[in-house]
Amino acid sequence: MKNAKRALNVLSGAALALVLASPAVTPAAADDSIYVPLFTYRTGPFAGSGTPIADGMHDYLTMLNERDGGIGGVKLSIDECETGYDTKKGLECYDSVKPKGPVIVNPWSTGITLSLIPKAAVDKVPILSMAYGLSPSARGDLFPWIFNPPATYWDASSEILKYIGGGSIDGLKGKTIGYLYFDAAFGREALPMFQQLSKDFGFTLKLYPVPPASMQNQSAQWLDVRRDKPDFVVMYGWGAMNAAAVKEAIKADYPMDKFVSIWWPGDADLLSAGDAAKGFKTLNWHGVGADYPALQDIKKLVVDAGKSQAAKDEFGGVLYDRGVYNSLLIAEGIANAQKLTGKKVVTGADVRRGLETMDLDAARFKALGLEGFAAPFKLSCADHNSHSATFIQQWDGAKWVKITDPIASESDKVQPLIDDAAKAYVDKNAGWPTRTEACDSKS
């Protein structure tokens, strides 16, 4: 597991000791609201991805305020901080919201998440990195303040490879798989899994890193793709990289049905490429569109009421709905915290317990006005992710169409790597605190 240990060398022991010496956060003075900051990016080269997610997050929480008076009768105080998907700005956002007593933080960047992980236990603020961030932080026994449901980037790697292998990664033996990735914390996060699976299953892995400065000029990477002729190209891209990659693939005459991505491309990334983008595929785990009672409540109470920044063609898109899903997790964590503690105005420590006891079954999704929106999952003290199955959706030229049943993670390969990498992280960061948080979960 040498690759996993190398990939997780993100913090020095000295830096960790400095963080652990900082004071804990106390709740905000106000006792009539619950403070929920949203880290967003509506400007710069990542705005195309960040804006619809930000709108979905903001609008769901606003809808709860308008329809229900908040959560448990307590209004949510919603605050946005622009990060530009920049780690330094993200840390500045964190420092600016920390004195206000946030009950949760959503970094919306793997780089920012990695920097915040050691702060969470000290400041008593849970970090929700929904389906991104550090894959080994799924280990709740070692990372009690970090939550990354419903699947990790390492789960996703195995699920994509199972799909293109015809249902089994064994089907890729002797084939060549290209990995086109954003050459920063996010894209590098999945490398250990791809490298391990390449070794275990006998396929050739070709790497095509895309530096942040070259997101919109990928001609060199696609010249390499034309030379190597990989059987499939798997992409972990973000922001302007996604649309540019689709257009370059079209120019290179690469078959769209052999081009499969992690779950981050949005509708606009494909619409900008025209009909030639038909056949492109991504992973997903939730519904798209607005044909759900909760989405209709958002439309009536927030969008039509002029309380949303969402563009007309953005509402109900895949990334807008991704933002809704993220805020659903926030709201459920808060609601569970209120039930556990009997308090109305909860703290970050309370919400950590609420997230850890999350049990989103089919009945709960229905009660939330989101019946059929996503598969049920459950978190526990040991498992802060659930490693849920995902499905493949395909672009038909105008919309996403679900084309597979749920694909389960290759758990016998993923879990050992997560276990080894989590241990390597703790060993690397001398003084990493042993879990002392009480366990409310039944499993």
C-alpha cells in the first residue's frame, strides 16, 4: 500500500501539533437560529460547476426556512463565503465563520478539506465532504469529525471499472485504460486506487494529468490519447476542465461511449458541445429534474418568489440537485441532533452526533418529499461514508438518462486500501487524537 501512504502525506506532524494547540470554538451568542455557512464559488474557472451546486444548497435550506420555519422550529442562518475553489481562500473563509459557531462546514474542495481535517476535532465543527475529499476519512473511528457519504472517490474508481469491464474488473485484463484527471488534490486522490486495481487485475493504466493552468487547453493530453488509443478514458475533472475535455475528445474523434467520468460534469458541460457529446457517461447516485415534491416546494417558495440566484435553465439540473442532496444531509444532521439532545439550538458537537446516526431509509426520503430521489443509506460510528452503490447515466444530447442498475463498490479491494491509508495518515501525523467521542449509533 505504498501508493496510498504517499498520497496521504498531506500534513506534517509539526503543523498538526500547532493546530491541536488552538482553542476550541464556542457557539454563537444568538440563541434563536442555527448558523450554517456554505463555502461556494460563483466566480472564476470553476464557477460553471460551483454555481449550480451553490444554488441547490442555498435554495433547499431557504425552502426549509420558508416552509417549515427552519428545522425543529428554529430558523437557519445561511451564510455564503466565496472560495474560488482556492485552498488559501477556503481557509480564510473558515477563519471568518469559526467565531460565529457554525454547526457544520462544507469545504466543496478536496484541497480545502485536507487542510481542515485536523482542525475539526479541535474546533468541534464537523466537516461534510459529500462524495469528495479524503477517501480514508470514511473511517469514523479514526476521523470522528469527518463525513463523506454516500461513496468515496475510491469506491467510484472501482464502480467505473466494473462497469467498463462488463460487470467485473476482471474483464479489463489486457486492456488499456486512460485516466484523465485534474492534477491537484482532487484528481490525485483516486490515483492509489486506480494503480492498485491496475496491478491486481492486469490492465494497463495510462495517466493524463491536466494542470489547473491547462484546464481549457488539453490538446497535449488528447494528442497522447490519440497515440495510446486506450480502450476507455476515465475522467476526474472539475470546473472548466469538463467541458473542455468533452470538446477535445470530439476533436480527437474519441468515441463518446468509451468516455466515462466521475459524478462532477454538469448539464452545461455537455450542452456546450452540441449533439456530438451524445453517449458521454458519468456516475451518479441521485435523481435529476424537478419532479419531486421538495423540488416543487423550492420552486414555489424560493425560485418563483425571487429568493434564489438560480438561472431558469439551471433549476433541476444534475449539479443543482447535487446541491439539494448536500443540504438534505446538513438538515438531517441537524434534525437528528435535536432529537438526540432534546435541544432546539444545537452545536457542532451535537450535529456530529446527528450525522453519525443518520439513517436515510426509503420512508424518510418519502417524508422529505424526495421519494425515489436516492438510494437509502446509513452511517455509524465506524463508517462515515456507507460506500454506496452508484449508477451510470448517459447524455442523450439534451438530458441525462440512467442506463444501469446500481453498481456496488469492489469492497474487498477498496476497504483494505482505505484501512491501510487511514492508518498511514494517523501514523504520519504524530499526536493524532484517539477517538473519545461517545457513540450513539447502534452499529
